[in-house]
Amino acid sequence: MAKHPDKKSISKYTYVNWCSRGPGRWKVYLGRHGGKNGNFKDEDDAARWYNIEAAQLGRPLIEGVPVIPDVSLNDVR
């Protein structure tokens, strides 16, 4: 089970948010009204997923995200 971050529920990454409901705890929203969304157990995985999807949509990327192979993303949708 995902662990609540210390103190405030603020991610170290822009576009990544903590959510106490749902299957995953770290959420990423790439669009409203049916856009792409992701739920992740790990904050870094959420940021990596955002960068992959944002690159395809021409949106700004998150800087400073550790790079690892795509297969390790633990999207829990």
C-alpha cells in the first residue's frame, strides 16, 4: 500500500499530486474531460509517465526525473 508523504501532500514534481482515494496515491492529470490520467504507487513513476505522455502531446516536461526503463512504471489503473 502506498504511504502518505511526510507533512504536506505536495509532490516534488510539478503536475504530480497526492490523492488519498483511488487505487494509486500519486495522480497525474494530462487533460480534462476524458484526457489521459494516471495513478501510481510511486511518485517518481508518476513523473516518468507524465514525461512520456507529455512528450507525445507537446507539453512541457518535468525536469530532474530519474530515468529508468518504461517497463518499471507501476501504473495501477
